[in-house]
Amino acid sequence: MLPGGLSPWMISGSAGITRKKPGLSKCAHCWKIPSYPMVRSCAYWQRTVNTAHRLFLEALSDKTDLIIIVRARSNRHFSFQARVSRMERGHPIWYEKKFSLNDPATWPEPDAQLSIPGTNRRDKPYCTDIGSWHNLVMRGKCKPAKIPMQNRPFTLVRMVRYNERNEPVFKKPLWLIVMGEQRHQLSLSVIHKAYQQRPDMEHFFRFGKQQMLLDRY
């Protein structure tokens, strides 16, 4: 559950840079309906291969009641947002220290940490270590369209699952971007629970389209 007692929402999107507009239009259309229970807070996943695309994040970042949770590729490069962005001369400073997801040497100590125990389907214990860093930004783009991202800070979350022998279950960690003005209201446990619902939601969309013909009307 998210702040306000609401469950996270997911709107099915499309993959590929040229096919992101249908997914964005669905979210924009839902936001115009005042009766939707999204008014206070919700989580939105982009169901694409290139999940953390700038076009998607920038287009929805102006929704003050929206909290976006998306997966980031493990080879992305981000930066911490500059504390002082104005200078007497020259271009304003937007970015500070670099943060490369595939280079642990660039990772400072996390701002928050949490370990969540659990058991898998075979009743074997595991532990998920979660760490987060606040106020990171990604660089924008100028072509083919200008996408400014320097004023779109987000929280970066890293999740690693270990088995009973304290060995990583997966080869690479899971990186999540949590963006939105209300993102600080979500604790690490809430972010973990919210993202865990993504497979079930995606299975519903697939089953609904294939078996219940939900895409035929």
C-alpha cells in the first residue's frame, strides 16, 4: 500500500522509442478523470525494455501526485544534483559527482539501508539487501527534441538478493528509479513491496488480452 492507503497502479505501455506515446497518452487520459483513485498518490510502471527513458520520465514528472517507479539498466550513468546551480559567470552547475551503476567505486555510502528476509517457492530462505541514494539526476538530451532532466531529481534504489549461503542469487543487482515530488514518503520496504507486484500486474494484462479479450473493446 502507498501513502493514503492506496494500492499501486500500473498502465500497460509499449516497448521501443517510437512506440512510447501510446503508453504516455493512456496515463495522461487517466489523469484527467477526477473519479480515478489516483488523485493523491500512486505508482506507475513503464512496461518497456528501455524502462527509464527520458521521454517517459520527463513527460510525467510534472504530475505532483504521481510517484514513478521504473527499472534502470545496470550500465547507466547518473550524477548527484548540484547543491548550488548558479555561478557569477558561465553556465550554471547542474551535476556533481558521477554515479555509475556498473562501477562500485563511484558509489558513496547509501543514504538508507534495509535487509528484508523471506522464503522462495521452494521454502528456502533468502535475504534482500536494499540501499538508496537521494537526489540523483540524469543528463538530458537536445536531439531530436529537447528533454531537460537537470531539475528532475530522483531516488536511486539498489536491490540484491542473497541465498542461505550468502551468495548473490542473480548476476546483477536490480536498480530502480523512484521519481516524483512525494517520493520521500515511500520507505524502502514500501518500494520493495510495490515493485514485487509488477509481475502479477503484467501477467494480468497478458492473460486479460489473450483469454478475456480485454483489448477488443
